[in-house]
Amino acid sequence: ARDAAREATNGENVTSVAREGARGALAGVLSRAVTHPLDTMKARAQVMGAARMTTGSARTGGGHARGLYAGFGAVAAFAPFASGAYFIGLESGSRWFGEGAAGAAATGAWAQALAGVVYTPMDVIKERLQTQSVLSANARAGAYTHWIDAGRMIIREEGAFRGLFRGYWAQNFVWWPWSAMYFVIYDASRRAFANVNTDSDAVAPWVSSACATGAAAAATTATHPLDLAKTRVQTMKFAPGEASLVRVLRNVVAREGVRGLFAGVGARVASVAPGSAISFYIYETLKQMG
């Protein structure tokens, strides 16, 4: 009887993990479909300063709808798995690490670590397609026709691991602090509302969405310089030993000033914050529906 109970519990856990992953996948893809044009604007703004330094001017890139959706094929292919992994990490982390600020920070870091394995190759392909129209041939890491072509060329010319996982640690050093800050703020704001609203144990999806927006805006602004450096590491040519967050940040300050560290911050906040709001609204709605 004990073994049967244990097997039933394990089965429920597997089903729960699969359910959380499916919810997260749907929420993540829908939110990215809405915010991708802003993400493209952010990526281009982040490399424009470097483009001016190398050529004396920056190309304007494609401003039409199709141009703003450059790289979305990679998002559609990778994001369901990355978002699903992220929400699995979120749910499992909340059970493992407990409540409170420390638990929320650990949960955010764990969720990012789990999803980062998928997010990194997605970002490498996506961001190279997004930025190639504004970078010169001497500055960009490559030129591609679509996301499958980009993946093939990156693997052939740079290697699967070194190419597709270029900036893997840079990715984590951006999103680990982001996740820690985000979930501390998100968790605290949801709890504050729950304490005020004593009529129901459940927090309405729109409340989760509002909390997600505020938390994402704060975390996104604070980590933007790291994200700018990460984007340049993943999309531009570098001399051996130069493609690191620290070196890129130093060069930006030296050549573009401190203001250069925040190039594209408005577009990034406008992309990430609503994206988090949409994602968590859909996720919490699906969760309450069972």
C-alpha cells in the first residue's frame, strides 16, 4: 500500500510538472509574439553605439513590420521549451526553497538556470538576425537570411557549443540578478495585496500581471548595462579574449560614456515589462482554471 501511494504521488508530481511546463510554454510564446518588435528595437539600439564607433555611422535597419519581427522564427521554435522550463523551475523552486525574500531569489535563479540552456542559443540566433541590418560587415558576427540559415552557419563556422552558446555565462549574469530582483519584488507585492484582500485566498490574474509589470520594470532597468554587453558579445566580432562582459562594459564607458550603458533601456523595459505581465496573466489564469 505504501509503494502504491508513493507511485501515485510520483505520478501526480510528473503530471504537475508537465502541466506547469505547458502553461509556461503557451504564456511565454504569446507574450513574446506581442513584444518582439520592441525587443528588436532594443537589440538594435544596444549595438548602434558600437556601430558608430567602427564605421562613423550606423545603418538604420528595417523599420517595417517584417523587419521588426526579424528572428521571430527562432523565438517560435525555442521559446515554448525555454518558457516551459522557466515555469517548471518557478513552481519547483517555490516548493524547494520556501517563502520569503531569500526563497524568492533562489527560485528566480533556479528558474533562469534551467531555462538558460534553451534561451542562450535562441538569443544568439534571434539577436544576430535583429541586429545585422544596423551593423556593418566588419562589425557583425555574420549575415543570415533566416533563423534556420543562421543556426546552420553558426554551427558550421563557430561550432555548436562555441557558436550557439556564445555568451552563455553572460546570459546568466544578466538574468540571475534580474530573476532574483524580479521575484523578490513580485513575491512581496503579491503578498502585500493578498494581505489586504482577505476575501479570497487566490490572487486575481490581473493582480499578478500588475505585480509582474512593476517587478520587471525595476529589474530590467537595473540590469540593462549587463544586457547591453551581453547583446554585443553575442552579435559582434571580437578579437580573442575581448568578448567578455567586463571588457565590453569598460569599452562602452570609455568610448560612449556612462549614458551609453543605457542605450535602448526604454525599449527593453517596454518589451520585458509588458511581456512579463502578459505571460503571468496567462499563466495564472490557466493555473486557476486547473
